[in-house]
Amino acid sequence: MSEAEPTLLLTRPKQQAGEWLARMAALGVQAVSLPLIDIVPTDGQAARAAGTLLPTAALAVFVSPNAVTNFFAAQAPGFAWPAHTLAACVGPGSAQALRAAGVPAALIVQPPADSPSLDSEHLWPQLRERAWGGRRVLMIRGDGGREWLADRLRELGAMPEFFSVYQRRCPELTPPEQALLQAALNAPGRYVWLFSSAEAIGHLQTLSGPAVDWRHARCIATHARIAARAEELGVGHVVLARPDARAVAEALGVMRGRPLQSFSL
């Protein structure tokens, strides 16, 4: 990599950083992890309650890979996924985590691979044609999330129930992480932020302080709502990309002035 090429700052939780770093390295992208969300498991009670109800549910919706990990970590040895219960998620990371946990691929529902965005709105067409009247749906999440999807299911007669299996917090940065943050603030032209959560942007604002001028900063946002939050912060150059490693790499190429090829917004 030439020195002129910026370093991508991955802001996902530490639990997801390793896989993303490997994906970006395979695509020739120089990236480092600066987690802006800290994932803290709950005591497991909600996850176990959801596991007990799972055989009576038509669907379990997992908001993130962390929801998958913390749900299954709380189950008793020998726990098996019911053959009649669907598992829904919006991203390939969550789908991979579900498969690794033993959920059959045929039971996993997610947006199409070529979907322009990976969110509840693009998951919903995969669910809305099914019969939901009087059927139980488990929403497995952190402190919140997927309320819009729960409302759509409720409108069709489903009975959503919410289970918080982890908490999301503003992280306490380690000394190396603090040094990396300061380097990015001091030399914004050398870095590009990758934001996959509007909450992470709020935490960045808290960690960096109110006096930062973000006009020279650049970022890639994985959803329009996240892009809007970055613009609200004052980030000068915002590019929208799917939460997919190749799309992010292509977006980074656009920011370096390379021709736009198969990049999808």
C-alpha cells in the first residue's frame, strides 16, 4: 500500500473486528480497529427465557451477530434449533453466526444478496407474504432495535416479544485506541471512518469532545440513516455503501478518486 492511501477505521464492536479486518486485508485494504461500541452480555436470563419459548415461535429475529452469540451462549448443553422456527437477520455476518450455531440454512431468512441495503425494510418483503395471525415472534436484540419490523409483523397479527441479550455502551478506550483516535483527529486526510451504526457516531462525538472540526473528515456509512448522522456531526465527505467488505473496498476506491465500477449505493 502506498503512503498516500488512507487507512480504514473499523468502528464495529471488538467481537466483529477480527473477521472484518481479515476481509479487508484480503481485498488489499489497510484497516485498523477502533471500536466505538462496547458489547456487554446480560446475565443470560432473557436469552434463556427466549430459548424456552423458541419451540412455540414461528420466527426469531436476530438484530446482529452479537445477538446470535449471546443468545446461544446462554442455552443449556444439547440445545437444538426447532425444525419449524424461522431465524431472520439483515446481514451476512448474522447469517453466518446462525449457521455456525447450528441453525439450518433453509430456515434462515435475510435480504437478497443483491439487495441495495441490508436493513429491516429489505428483510420485510421476505416475510410479509407469510401467515402471521396469532403467531409468536421473538425479537432477540440488545437495548433496542427492529421496532419498525416488529410493528409490521404486529399489523399482520403476529405477537412480537422482545428479549435483551446484551447491552451496548460507549467504550473506554485503551491507551493504543486513544492514540489512534488522536492520530485520526490530527490527520483526517490519512484515515477514512467506516460507520455501521449511528450510535457509534454519537460515541465518537463523546470520546473526541465538542471542539473537533469534522469538515476535513471522510467516512463510509452503511445505511442512509447512518450517513445522515455523520452529516449532522459535520463530516465533510460521506459515501454510502452496503455493509459488505467488497462494497466498502469499492467505496474507499471512490474516495481515492478511482473510477466507479460495481459499487452499489
